[in-house]
Amino acid sequence: MTGEIVVPIGNLIGSPGKERSFSGRQSVSLRLGESTIDGPMSVVGTVHGLPDGVMAEFRALATVHVICTKCLTKWDEEISIAVEQYFGVIPDEDGFGIAEGEIDVSLPARAELALALPAAPVCREDCLGLCPTCGTDLNSDPCDGHEDDTDSPFAVLKDLFDS
């Protein structure tokens, strides 16, 4: 399942109105902070002929593994992105172009998925996070405070900030 998602464009260049459907899967490994995609990416779309190249319109779908930045809850969610990418005979500044009568849609698909990853994911809008003293998840077990900070597993770190 690794490799490129290559679409043969045949005689689409110079043929506005002609189109070709395509689909494919590719293994992807992306990470941004606590958001990770490590598995298959599915791509489905259409390539449209233009006078001087082709326009690929497609959707890419992948599962993102996420960890809440406040309470460390883990979950998976589907991420779906819509992409429109022009491919010309001369590659653009990103290197997307036509090579030997084919285009590789996996490159713009991966780039757009990377941009869609949540940078600071939160499990829910009103997440309370972890207790700074004992580390308890305040969403499921509200804590009443702590009289003696020395019981905290984070007590040793307190001295780092006092100096």
C-alpha cells in the first residue's frame, strides 16, 4: 500500500471538458504535536483536462490519532480534506507537475492532510484538564484542592521555578 497515487492523464491536456476519475490508497505517516496519522490515506477524485495542463479535484480521508493537550485523553477521528490542484507541463514551485503523461496526487494530498492536523487538540471545548497538584483528570474526578503540596508527584518541580 506504500508508494504514490499516480494517475495517467493520457490525452486530457489540451482537451477542456474531458475528465477521468481515479482513486487510490497510500500509507501515510504525519505528526503535528499530539496529532498523528500513521496508516492508510484514501483518495478519490477526478482529473479535468485544460488547455495547458490538468486540474485534479479530490478528497483525501485518513484516521488521525489525537491526544488532548489539556487532559491527555486519547481518541481517533476521521479527517477529510478537499483538494484542487493544478498540474502543468512545467512543475510549479511545490514541484507538482506532469511527468511522462502522469500526475502524482499523493504529494498534494499529504501536504493538505498535514495542514489539516489539529495543532493543539482538545477533547471537548470545556475540558478542565489535569489538577496541577495531583494530576487527576478534572473532567472525571473533580478534586477539592490539596493542603500539602509535598504529596504531589510534581512537588519536585516547584523548586525549579522558585529560584
